[in-house]
Amino acid sequence: MHKRGLAIAALALLALGLHAQRQTSAGSALVVVIPPEARVQPQQVPLEFKVSADGASDVVSQTTSVAAWVRALPNHPIRLTMQLVHLEGSGGLLSAAALRWTSVAPRSTGGGREASCTTGAFAAGAAQDLVAGWQRSGSLECAVTWQLADPRSLPPGRYTGLVEFAVAPR
């Protein structure tokens, strides 16, 4: 009986040893989650134009630099938009179609090098894409020139507006 007890005790110790060995051989992993992130500067641009009676002192265009930085997930395109909040003058509110823009990219990094700044005209109430083809993380600056589409058709006076920007990975 004594031999049998020793054998059982030896098997128990062996089982504990095997169990302990399994625990020490377990692995672990570190998972780092980096969420998408985006910034645009400035977030708004006030516009100011002047239409003179004789056209001699018109100020019908305005240029501003808009810079965006984005860290996006793979295969998630990036969208930089602008929206005309309002455009008004001495005669009241103007249609969004009274304003158009052109833009060029003086600086870019990473995936921003593959993107291009756009040209177009505003549509009522709709956000417009300021950038096309931005697919990967990086930065992009657009030098945007806003221009009154047909200043000679407007009554003389001061015209003001506001454009807001938003940037996000899609």
C-alpha cells in the first residue's frame, strides 16, 4: 500500500509539473489601436468682396490657405469639404452659384502628394469637395481663391460670406 501511495503522489506531482509547464509557456500579445484622426486649419474663412459702380476699385477675389492633416485607416479615402454658409450684399442674400473657386497645392506630405486641390462652383446648401484623390494618411495645403462669378451683374457695394471646412477619413 505504501508503494501505491508513493506512486499516486508521484503522479500528482508530475501532473502539477505538467500543468505549471503549460502556464509558463503561454504567450501574450500587445495590441495597439491607433484611431483615425483629422485636423483642418482654419475651420472657417470669412469672405469680403467689393463691387464698385465703375469697376475701377473692385475686389472680387480672395485667397486663403487651407491645410489639413489626416491619419486614416488603410483603404479609407479622405474627404476635405467646404460649405458656403452665406453670401450676402447690399441687395440681400446671394445664390451660392454667385461664388466659384480655384485651388492649387503648394505643399503636401505622404498620401497628400497623390491628392489634388479642386476647382468649381458652389451649389446651394451642399458641401463641396476641396480635394480629390486623397487615399492615404498625410497632409495637404490648398491655396484657395474664391471669386465672384459675375461681379458686373451685381449692384455696387460690399459683399460678405462665410465658408466652413471639414475633413475626415471616409
